[in-house]
Amino acid sequence: MSRETWDALRAEGAVERLREAADLDPDLLVTDFADPGAAMALARAEVLLTHWGCPPLTHTVLTAMPRLRAVVHAAGSVKHHVTDAVWERGITVSTAAAANALPVAEYTLAAILLAGKRVLDSARVYRERRARYPLLPYFAGHGNYRRVVGIVGASRTGRRVIELLRPLDFTVLVHDPYLDDAGAARLGARSVGLDELARRSHVVSIHAPQLPETHHMFDAGRLALLPDGATLINTARGSLVDTEALITQLTSGRIHAVLDVTEPDVPPADSPLYRLPNVLLTPHIAGSLGSELGRMADCAAAEITRYARGAPFAHAVRPQDLPRTA
């Protein structure tokens, strides 16, 4: 993993908890598999603990790790470093994606509730007027009672968002090509087509994976389907939304957006997204940060303990699932 990630894990006490599960040298950090100083440790390693910044596990890299039997990823997606060579070697893989989904879902719930209350707008107006103003006329048509929320993608995060919405007075729509009507009903939502979801939802939250078929799934045409005053929330991948088409809609003032991810990852310095009053732009903070890194590390430690006991991983990654996951 990267030095920055390792230092953050140590700061949260996660490394010490990991040492309770495995023979782990807290002073050994591998950022480059070609590092001669790591060769001896890699040669005897049975489990790799990986995180953000892990280099790809290629055939050449794995040759230097003859005893390797498992890769435990203390973060979300493994697509950046788990290659076909890993599966060909019969190495098992685990991910803490389920743990990482929780803060993303919590961020999304907060964004949904704040969007319904028009917090950005009201805070801006209050800051400008610095006096009382008539709330009831201003908030006509807004609020969180009996509003429609559309969830795009019944992923780990999407399902958790639906679960968090369940006690509240929302109608929840969901779109996922791998989810049928009965499955949606069990979640507490109604399965609909993506265009219908866009047309009917006061808030649309995207939780789909980055795949060729999801690239710009919210293009100019689909963004135009959103009702006036709707809010689009994206905590998934920036490429799922056509940024220029979204900026056109936002500049008109017709819709609102909460964007934790964009395309490109960091918008140009002159991007309207930084200054539009109907946009909340955050620098990819919905996922695990600070103490939340400890949750993912604890998940990884539990998986290592299961491995040591000869039990299967609770959060195993299957190669056949990768084409439709983040």
C-alpha cells in the first residue's frame, strides 16, 4: 500500500489490531514489489494485506511469492491490483468493500435529507440577507415527507442506503439490471427502468459500478428527464455522468447536485462546479476516512483470523463477479 495509507492506519491504531490476527511486521511496508529489501519477506508471505496504492500483482510479481495463498484487501475495489495471474494461481481474495460501503451510505443519507430541506439554498439566502425571511413560501414544494428517492445500482452501498431510508417517509425506486421486482420489494423499494426513475425522483443517487455500459449513463438526454428542482447525488464514479451536460443543467438553475466524484477526478480550476450555488462539491470524502479506516482494517483482521482457522472468507471476491462490480 502507499506510505500515506499505512501512516493513516497506524494513526488510527489499526495496525496494532491487525498484529493480533497475524505475524505482521509493523515496520515493513511494501510500496514496490521489486524492492530488494522486501524480497525475503515476500518470499515467505502466506497472506498479503493490501490497501490503496498496492501495485498490480502480475505473473512476475507472484513468482517471487511462492507461498502466497491469500490477498486480504483492507479497502474496497480490488480491480487495481488483482490481475488474472492471481486467479490462475488459485489465490483467494477478500475485500473490505462492505465496510467501506457504510460511510458512503451515511454520506448519501445525509445528502438526501439536506437536499430535501434545501440547506444549501437556505444557508446562502440567510447569509446574504442576514435577516428573517418568509420560510413557508420559500420552501413550498420542498421537504422530506412522501418524496421520491431513486437509487441507481443495488450495490452494497445502494442496498445500505435503501435500508437507511426504510424508517423514513420516502418512496424508494431502484434501478439495477441484476435486480428483479421481487428482490427490490424485499429491499423495500420498487424496481423501475432508469428513465422512469429519472422522471419520477426528487432525488437521484448513483451507486452503480464503472463499466463500459455505465459510462455517461446520465447523459444530456437522461439529465433532462429529471424534474425541476431535483437533486442528483454521485458518490460512485465521475464517469457515470456526462460532466458537460450536467454543468449545462446546473448552470440553468433547473436542478441541484451533490458531487463527491467527478470526471475528471479533480475539475479544472475554472470549472463552474466550484462556484455554482446549487452544487455541493466534495473531494471524494464519502468513503472511509480517519477513524473509518479502522473499520476496514478490523474487517481485514477478521478475515485473516478466519483464514488462520481454516474457515472461508466472509467477504470473498469471486472473479466471475468482477465484471459487474466496482
